[in-house]
Amino acid sequence: MSKELAGALEVLEKEKGISKDIVIEALEDALVAAYKRNYGTSQNVEVNFNDASGDITVYQVKEVVEEAEDTNSQIALVDAREINRAYEVGDKIKFEVTPKSFGRIAAQTAKQVVLQRMREAERSIIYNEYIEYQDDLMTGTVERQDNRFIYIDLGKVEAVLSKRDQIEDESYNSHDRIKVYVSKVEDSTKGPQVFVSRTHPNLIKRLFEQEVPEIYDGTVEIVSIAREAGDRSKLAVTSHDSEVDAVGTCVGAKGARVQVVVDELNGENMDIVEWDKDPRIFIENALNPAQVLAVQFSSDDHSCRVVVPDYQLSLAIGKKGQNVRLAAKLTGYKIDILPESQVNLEDGSFEDGGTYQVDEEVEPSEAEPGDEPVADSLNQESQELGDQAENPTNLEGLDELEDGQASVGEEEDLDSSSAELSQDDESTLDVNEASDLDLDE
């Protein structure tokens, strides 16, 4: 050990960002272990490394006691006062015991331990840096891929993008720059492990925060998100400023803001609707672009029945049930869709049949502004995107819909196979009348 080591510690601190004090502490611990191993002693020792001169000194440390029982770690008070009359019981006295042969073997052993401590310190620094990005957005470069993962270079670490976190039909080529959501950061013996996602609903939240300053500063809030990654997403937004239109702010002039998000997700369609504390209005907005005539809530569970015009039944349901399924996730209600021809205009009852139900269970949601957005589960494997339309029609730009609603991307086709409507029933239901109906079965 010499001044060369002290110089190396300076370089290590500058180039790798590892504190010299951390390395010196690790070095001194390693030298204590090397001393005990090579000299077979049970003494209580400590090692001091002078980073200025590079000198190493070994001390035996003894505690002052009334009567010494273990001479390796204790010294009697009477003996201590022969050294210095000021010593009292409980004081520690150091005796230099640096052996002349304390050299190459001890140094080699110490080197290995120091390198290990250095790696641990470096891992800790990287982990502490990247844990700050958990639940946030990062931009990385596609490095390589295998049958299980795509590996993304995020700078000091290589993140993993698993199959379930990849958007179906999205291609990832080497050296591509992509934005990913950091879903989890773990510390391990192999170093920090960073898991990222392209399918997590919060990816959309973070993308909108980047594009919409009003979301970032809290003026506009994303209350809930429902997503079928790669195909369509619905967002419920609200404004905390009466002069700021939440939906229009997110959409941007001529759809510029939302289009940036759509482009980043390779054409994933976005429906942005106004959140409302009245669940009836919220459900009507969530079923955009379909017109809702009436909503009946169940008294014993988180479900409801929604009446729509016969000619809009397929629009309300969506391709393979996607529109109503996303609306159910967005609002937290199980939603059954009925055409107005199935409503008895005289007594407000429902005829048997003609009801479209969401097949999957929906977790009840009590989303309020200020809560974390209600989002799909991170595990998307249980919800394969096979329900995408086989021949989707992509629209350029933005389709303006009813007040408080906006959609960009794909236009819903009316799938006649979704429901068979009665051509004999010519009666119509006025919107205001339907709202006043008692819809109990």
C-alpha cells in the first residue's frame, strides 16, 4: 500500500462517482480481516489508512476495566494508569501492532474485498438513481432481444421489456429510440434490475403530462384510464379551473397534443371524456361516441343498465364489445346495454332479451380527483388483444364529438352482428322522457 493507492482512490472517485470515504472504509475493514486471517489472532484490532501518505497502521484496541478477564480486548485500570493517569473505566486504548511482514498477502486479500465493496457501492449508487424513475417515463435505446425479453439501454442500466409489456404487433429493432414506463426497480446481487412497460396505462398518463402543461401543473387531472394496449384507450379528465376546458386542453389545437401521444403509441386510438361526480353523466360520457337515453343503477351492486337508440346499439357496444368494455373499466361500473325498443314505454319495464352485457368482471371504482388514476392491471396477458378489429379504419386528425368528449384515431364501424334490432317496433323514445322513466324490471 502506498501513495499510488491513494491516487487510485482519487481517480475512482472522479471517474466512477464513488466516494473515497466509502472505499477507504471498505479498505480498512478488509485489512482487519486480512490481518486476523494471516496472523491467527483473536485480538480486537482496527486498521487506519492514511489517504494522504498511503501508510497503513494496525492497532490493537483494549477497553479499560477494573479487572481484565480477556487480555486480548481488555486492560486493567491499574495497568492503564501506568500508561496515562487520566484513563478511566470504559476508555479505549490503542496499541500499534503493525507487523513488519504485513505486506503482499494481506494486500492481495484486501484488494479482493475492496473490489467487492466497490461493486456494491456502485450498484447502490445506480439503484438509488433509478429508483427515482419508478412510476415514471424514460427514453431508451433497443439493444437486443431474445425469446423472453427486449433489452433497453437506459444509460447506466439495461432494462427488460417482457412479452406481456410489449404492445402486440409493435416491432422493436436494434438502435430504435422508444419511450417506456418504468414499472419496477429491484436491487439484487447482480445489480439493479429495471422493468419497463409499453402496455401499462400509466404510460399514457406520463405521455400526456409531457405534452399538456396543464396536466403537469395540476390544472387538469386524469382521473381514470382504461386501456387495451395497441388498440384503444379511454381517459376521463377534469379541470380544477372553471376557465379551462379539460378535454379541449388535452386534445390541443386541431388535435395536435393528443396526436403526439397517438403517434408515440403507433396509432393507438384515444377517447378523452369529461369526468363527472354524477355517475350517470360520467357513464354517458364514457360510452362516447354513442348517445345515451337513460341509465338505471342497480341497488345491490356496482352495475347499471343503459338505454341507447336502436340504431346506435352497435356503436355503444363497439367492435367485439370494446367500447362498453372500456367504459366499464373507466367508470368502475358493470354496464348492460339495451336498445330503446326493449323498453316498455307504458310501464318502464324491460322486455326479455336484447341486453348486451360486459362479459368480464369490473372492479368497483370510487375514483375522485386527486386519487391515482384507475387503470388496467399491469398484467395484460389475461386480456389478449384478439378483440381488435380485423380491418380497422384509421382516420387522420381529430373527430369532434359531443361536448365533453373527443376521440382521435379509429372510427367505430357499426357491426350489425352485435345485435339484431326489431324492424316492427316503430316507437321512439324521447331523451327527456327516457330520463324520467322508472326502469325497474
